[in-house]
Amino acid sequence: MATSISSLAFSLSSLSFSSQVSHKPTALSFPRSKSLLISPSSSTSPLLVSASAAAAVETADLKSFVKSSLPGGFAAQTLIGTGRRKSAVARVVLREGTGKVIINYRDAKEYLQGNPLWLQYVKVPLVTLGYESSYDVFVKAEGGGLSGQAQAISLGIARALLKVSDDHRSPLKKEGLLTRDSRVVERKKAGLKKARKAPQFSKR
């Protein structure tokens, strides 16, 4: 009996001791690091800045090149042609050179976003006559989109090539490069969703 009472007292004392022990982990304190303040100017990549600066310099160089190549402007030139497509209008001037194509003071590949079809529209009249590296092409294009402008430039180049020689008419006409494409978007009609598309029919 005495041994059971002593064992019970020992167990109670151990329980009281364990209740006093905290099971929470000790919190470790670390020194706070100073927050870095990033200015908006530092977030801009230096590569983007250099690329934009290079593009500005290239545009300025092309403007000076066009002005030096076309004294008196577009209207004073002899080898000039006007092309139209949809709502786009392009005035084209040809000068003897190495085959550069400049549209609105920008390189043709850059202006037409590297689209191979649009670039082909521009080059077809010159390639047909074998003049792809004999003439520089200067263009002022406005209105419409890039697709319409590219086809307008093609017609303008073909018409300008006629002023080089009348012998060019036959090969250009054979390829259909002297025909003005008169197709335009048909106007929307009242009561319809588009030019011809009608809303769904409902009997009642």
C-alpha cells in the first residue's frame, strides 16, 4: 500500500513539472534588412534605350538620304507614278540606284513588318523587268492598311516604269500589274448586320 501511494505521488509531481515546461519554440530575431528602393528610370533596360536611339538615328539618316536623292521633292521628279488600292494611295518615285525601297522615310522591310507577301507585292514589277537592283524606290503612302498600301505601291511602281520606256508596257500588262484593282468593301445595309449578312429569321 505504501509503495502504491509513493508511486502515485511521484507521477503527480512529474505531471506538475511537465505542465510548467513550455512547448513553444524560442523565437529567433533577425536584423531587418533595409528595403531597396528601385527608381522607375532604373527599371528601363539599356538595350531598349540603345535600340530606340539607333532607330531614331536611322530614320534621320533615311530622311536626309531621301531629301538629297530627290531635289525639289516628289512633285519635281520625272519617273513618278501613283497607285491606289481600296482606300490606300501611294506616290512612287524611281531613281537609278542599288534597289533600296523606302516607304514614308522607313525601310520597306521595317514598314511592312517583314511580311513576305507584302514585300513581294512591292518587288514584283521590278523583278518582272529585271530592275530589282537598278532603281531606288521612294514612296509616300497614306490611307488604308499595310496590305492595301503594298498593292498600291506595286501599281505605282508599274506606272512609273512606263515612263522609263514604252517597251515595258507589254510585259507589265501580261502580268496584270497595270490593272487597278477596283474591289472595295461593300457598304453595310440598313436592317442587316453587315453588307449582306442578315439576322436570324424568326417566324413569330
